[in-house]
Amino acid sequence: MSIDLIELKDYELIPAEDDEQAWAVRILSGDFVETVIRYGAISFNEIEEGMMTFNFAVISSPDPELTTENVELQNYVGDLLQAIIRDGIQSGSVMTKERESE
């Protein structure tokens, strides 16, 4: 079950400090407030339609024990990614491209 997350209420996109072409996500509400994450590779499963895979890193968090191994964080970050993609498609700011065949 995904939750409805809203930009500038539940999260905000911020420039990544180490890459001027990348963005990080600062969580503004919920269990992981003030945690900053950055997504890595994102892909859609060609075999199981509707399945998305991604990886992410925890850039900073008020919880020093929080890692990408935390299942609750993984679920939240999945919902967050869906919200970012949804909002990006609606606003026209997300660009997608087909993966080249190998």
C-alpha cells in the first residue's frame, strides 16, 4: 500500500552537494524526518509489468543508526520515488528513455 506524499510538505528535492547535475531528497515529515537520501539506478522490470527496482543511499540522518538495510525506510523510499515520478510526469519535468538492448 503506497502513501500519498506531497512535494514541499512531505519531501523536497535539493541539489546534491557532490554533483551539480544530481538531486537528493530531504524528507520533511513522518518517521524519517530530516533524513536526506539520494537515488541511484532506477529501472522498470520488463518481465513483471509494474515492478520497479532502484537503489539509494542515506546521505544524512538525525538517526545515526539508519541505513539502507532498514526495511521500513526501503518501503518509504519506494513510496517516495513513486510520488516524485508521478509529480514529475504531471509537471513534465521527468524525462524517460528506453534502455538500449544488449
